[in-house]
Amino acid sequence: MLGVKLEETRVYQEAKQEGREEGREEGREELTLELVPRLLARGMSIEEVGQLLNLTIEQVRLAAE
């Protein structure tokens, strides 16, 4: 219509970047939670794992299940 593609608009670019950032954050959270059982299996306490990964005790317990 105006000769501008959707992909070229500022709104599209900002939404695309926001989606990437959200995806990265979700990936980091997922990786953190995947580490919990491994660290517990190596003998770390729930409290130590929580401190190391910046998680609450409840988050560590849930991830360990």
C-alpha cells in the first residue's frame, strides 16, 4: 500500500527483538532448573543449590521432582 513491508517497520522490529529476549530468558530459566537435579546428585544441599542458582528452597524442591 505505502511501499513498506511489515518486516521493515519499527513496531515489527521491536516486537521481534522483544520475542528474542523473552526466548533467551526462558532458555536461561530452563537451563537453571535443569541444573538442580545434577547439583543435588553431586551432594550439594538444597540450600547450597538455591544460593548458587539464586533460587528459593521451594523452587529447588520443585525442580528436583
